[in-house]
Amino acid sequence: MNRGNGADHEAGPMPDAAPVTRGLVRVLHVLPAPDGSTQYVDHMIGGAPPEVRILTFTWLRAIFGAYDVLHVHWPEFLVRQRTVPGRIVKLVLAWTLLLRLELTETPVVRTAHNLAPHESGDRLERAFLAALDRRTELWIRLNPTTPLPLGVRTATIPHGHYRSVFPPDPATVAEPGRLLQFGLVRRYKGVERLLEVFGSIDDPGLRLTVAGRPEDAGLAEHIVAVAAADPRVETRLEFVPDDVLAREVRRAELVVLPYLQMHNSGAALLALSLDRPVLVPRSEATDALAREVGEGWVIMFDGTLQRGDLLRALAAARLVRERGTRPHLEDRDWELVGIRHAEAYRRIVRAVGRRA
């Protein structure tokens, strides 16, 4: 859900120039400040223990501010910009930041959210990302199946759940036959195949909602055309506020995420946090998630989504709801996530200090 307006935000009472005392670690995240919607930075701030002070990203702070660790999440966004002049400016700033990190011996921590960027970059972007990788002292993975460079320091810290963000809502219940796909609508997420498969099932009791902003006009037009031809398909092709999104998830009997490939999925975790089963492609990561959360909550398909996969998943979702249990997400409590990050930061600051 990585949304933000670029505004400045700090957690903690101390000014930027304050020295590290009593084990305090100042961490600058390459994340925008909170904007009132749920995004990853909210969890980083809310889960941080007192000994970790969270700073959010501005170029001024990154290049001239005082911090002990730079924590990078999606590094490609340090250099990406829609316009050519804007991109040139960002490349200059990004290489200046890298020089500052080198001169000050500030360690870089990197969370590997994805196996690779969803959209590939050009030669200049790849050169910067390779240089940043060489400066990275610690790699954090969100699940134990994430491949990382050989010979690097690593830590595994699962993504926290969303239960505290979306409290129970007994008034909104699962509606039989209602399916949902939500999140930023990108082609790799398999929405076109889902619409094709759903359309092949002649069941007037089924409903499908597609909620989220499409990545391009062509994809939006295709979804709208399918919805116009099939009254069972509903669309919300726009940014969906958190309260509306939570209601849509809770109305669904099954959340369908037929991605072409899946490694870490905030959408799957959000659905599970709201006690809704998910249909996802089989991978090492989704296998591990299925074992973690308990039987029936993560339903997998192999290869390309088929009609039978959707019908089987819907039947399985009904069985898990009848059991009246909840997915096991205790290891993803944000207090635990914060403690694990604090341990990782202290570990890397000590290691850099010994080396210096």
C-alpha cells in the first residue's frame, strides 16, 4: 500500500542533530511520511521500540541530516521519475546520497520486498542499484524463501499483520459467492485472466469486484468493457480508502490474487488479517505462508488460473469459514516486528563501529 505525499515526519522527541546515546539508533527510512492512509511506513513508526527513532525520507535529510542507519525498501524509486529532467535530478541526488554514505560510513539496511522491481529499469538505474547493493551492510527478507546475494549479512523479519489497523466489524459479513481482487491493478497481477475465467462460469449467484487504480488506460478500458458485458462484475477503478477497502474485503467470501508470480503480498496479508481466505499461485513463499497461517486459509493453484481452481477455492473458503477459526498471525505482531528491527539495527551499527 505504499502511498504518501512526501511530507516530513519524525517519530520521537529528539532533534536530528542529537547524538546516539543509551543505545538510541536513528533510522532514516526511504519511505514517505504518513498521509492518513495505511502504508508500510505507519508500521515502521508504530512498531518501533523507544530505543529506535524513525525518520522519514526527504532529500535534504538524506544528504545533510544526521542518522545512524539508512533503511532502503524499494530502491528503484530513488531514481525513477516520469519526466526526463526530473529523472536527471534524481540520479544526481541519488549518487550524491551514495557519496555521503561512503564518506560518513553510514550503514545501509535493505528490505527485499520483491525478487526484482516490477518494472525493469534502464542501464543508469541498474548501475545505481548495483552500487547501492555493494554499500548494503544488512539484507532483511520478509520470508525465509527470499534469495539474497551470497556472503551478505541477513535477517528474516516477517511483515506484520493488519489486525490492529482494521478492528473487527461484526456488521459486515461474507456474502456467498462474492469474490474480490484488490490493490494497484497491474497486468502481472492476472486481472485479465481472472475476468476471463470468471466469465466462463455460468453461475448467476457469483459476484466479482475489482478494486484499485489500474496502471494504464488500456487495462482500465478492458476491465470496464468486461464489466459492462457481465452484470456480475463490479469495479472500483480508483484509489480505495482504507475503510472502504476493509468493508470490501469483509464482504468477500474469497480474495483472489492470481498473480503471474507471487513472493511477498501485502494484499494477501491484509485479507488474512481480516479473516478472509485467499487464492494465490503456488510458490515457495505461498507454501510457507500456508503452513504458517493454518489449513484452508491460503489456497493455491499451479500454472495459469483455471475455472476449476476458482470453483475449488470457493468451496474451500466456505469450509474454512464454517470452522470458525482465524488464521495464525501471532508471529506477525508489530511489537515483535519492531523488536526484531531494533536488534538488526544495533547489530549492524556495532559491526560497522568495530570495522571503523
